[in-house]
Amino acid sequence: MARAARLLPALAALLAAAATGDARPSKIAVVGAGVGGSAVAHFLQQHFGPRVQIDVFEKGTVGGRLATISVNKQHYESGAASLHSLSLHMQDFVKQLGLRHRREVGGRSAIFNGESLVLEETDWYLLNLFRLWWHYGISFLRLQLWVEEVMEKFMRIYKYQAHGYAFSGVEELLYSLGEAAFINMSRRSVAESLLRVGVSQRFIDDVVSAVLRASYGQSAAMPAFAGAMSLAGAQGSLWSVEGGNKLVCSGLLKLTKANVIHATVTSVTLQQTDGKPLYQVWYENEAGVGSDYYDIVVIATPLHPDSGSSITFGASTRPSPSPKALSSPPWSPWSTATSTPPTSASPTPSSSPSPPSSPPTSPASSWPWTTSAPSTSRPASGAGSRRRPPCGGSGPHSPSSGPSSRPSSAPTTRSRRPSGRPTPSTAPTARSRASCCTTSSSTSTPWSGRPAPWR
């Protein structure tokens, strides 16, 4: 669920930019077959239709963190064991795939301080409340109100997606959901945030820390935003899938008719075809080394060093291949800022060059795309009309005819022709290192500028 949530802003931006593209993509690559990768493949197939070919690369088992282990012929969830009732996408997936909810096994909770039981749950609800109040005062009520407030604001993301809103970064998404409070929650610890709302330190040490260690294996020093999601599950309303939560991932890939390739992706290389991006994905498996070309590449796997991922990113220095050599015109899913193109036209060979015999060995530091940070300034009043969001207030991104708030050192913005076709450019497209499907802030995107405060 968490990984899927992280991919939603990138997916929304990708689909929003599709409205201005001249041709639909013919081939899409998704790296990772966990809950995020399988959900992205499903949404892309829904948007572009059944004609698009979707290849999903997975070096391990389909499902990712959604996995089970067998002990004495009994199956147990080994990761993401429970799903929250407010996870509307998972509820919809289970309904589409015809899966069933697993029956909950009743049990009681207790607080153990290492020597004895401090508090033990009973069958009497009022007695449990009295014991909580006796030991911790009203801290449990303040915790519940804090979690409910966070979840109420977070649920706005489903209305954004239903109306096609997109974001160029996680910070803009958080700001549109909860303004500065959500951004600060990503920088403060759970303990600090709870102390600010009046939760006692004893309650944090005895109850909150225990919940976080059981859910994420972390302490109360973890970021408050992620901790709030974990604490929401501690209040109940949890469920799981009969047969294992991983059935959702395999079911979505089967429903999408995606081509699952069991291989390790080693590199993604940016090519240029008539000024449009085309990506060459190199991978390794038991059969050897292979590569293929894609119009869109979605990275749905962790890239941090501890994840074991060794994907490198680079740009080809070869001349642009002829568009006639391609089976279908490539589609540009991004409306991004680019470097100023040279005045001379790029050479166009008569035939498409053959792929190199080995993948590029450029290190990850040789990233060819520049990243333009979103501007923190807001457009002046009257700069342009803003589309009102579905929940009231000002929209997170709206068309604006006013001047761009991009710093002067940022690359210039690529203009669009009246027909919607991007101006040909031989310069690499500006990209973010985090994912091949994250867009940069630009006045050519459907929405520009920082989102206005959400009321």
C-alpha cells in the first residue's frame, strides 16, 4: 500500500500529460512486480487500452513485500499482513478479481514492560477505557483524534485521482493534502508530533512504540507521516485476503495481460528519436543479457543502496534513429523543461542502428537529465485562471498564463505548437533521478506553480 501510494503522483502526472501527446505509447516497461508495479500496470492498461504492450520486469517473486511463508503446512503473511478498510484501491482490486476477505481471528492485546503485564485487554469495552484512562489519562483520546485528522485529509487523494489531478513531486502532493502540516510531519518524528498534541511520553513509550515496532520494526523516532498510517491500523478496521495478499498482485497482472519477464534490470538508457524520448532497458536473466526499447519506463522498485538495486541510468551518444525505422511513432509522456536546443538539425541516418552488444557501463553519477526543483513562490493574483478542485478551495495545479516562477538558472521551457506536438529537440529531456515517470514543473504541463492552500 505504501509503495503504491508513492507511485500514484508519478502515475497521475504521466496520465495527465497523455492528454497532450500526439500518439499513444505502444510499449511500456514496469520495473518491479510488487503491489506498486502491478497496480501501475493495471491503471496504465485501463487508460491506454488493451493495444498497449506492458512488460513487467521482476527479479524475484511476484508480489514483492506481499509474501507468505509456510510453517507446519500453515500459510502466514510475512509482509504487509493487514490492509486498512480505507484503502479504497485494494478494496476495488479484491472486488474486480473475485477474491474474498479472510476471516479475522479474535484475540486480546496486552502491554508488557519486560517484567510484567502493565495492561491487559478484557471483553468489556467500558472496562478497557477505564483502565486506559487510569494508566495514561486522555492520551489515547488525543492520539485517536490526531490519527483521524490525518486520515481525513489523506483521503482527499482519491478525489484528486478521480478528477485527473497530477503533481510534479511528493512535496506538492503533501502540501495539497494537508498544507504545511503534512510537510512538517515528514520531517518530524512521531514522538515529537504526538508530544505537540498533548500525548504523554509514557503512552508513547508503552503503546505507540510497540505498535510501530510491530508494524514497521521502527521506533517512535520514525517520520510522523508514515507513523500515522501505522497507528491508523492499530485502531482496527483491518482485513486481509483469503489465500494471501500477494494474490492481488498476480491477479492484477493476469487481468492486465502483462508480459512478466523474470530478469534483473541493470540499466535504462535514454535515446532520442526526432526529439522524442525512447528508452532502452537492459536486463539479465538465466538466458543471458538482453535489451528492448520502450516509450515509457516506470521504476516501481526501491533505488536506495540498501535495497540491493543496481540500476544505472544514462544517455546514448549515438545519432537519432530514423522515425521510419520504428514500428510506431514513439509517444512522449512528459511535458517537461528542456535545455535550449541547438540551432542545427540533428543527423538522421537512413536506417535504425542496431543495439550495442553490451549494456552501458556508465556509473549512476552520470545521470544525463537535470532536475528542476518546484518553485516555492506562488503566482500573483490575476496571473491566470485556476481550475477549482473537487473538494473546494484552490486547485493543486491550474493552467496559468502568467510568468513562470522557475529560477533563471533552470533550463528553458519547451514550447508547444498549436496542434499539441512538441517542438523537435535534440537535447535530452529534463528528468528526475527518482523515477523515469516523474515530471518537472513547467508551464507546459496541465498545472503549474505551487498548489494554493487547501481549505
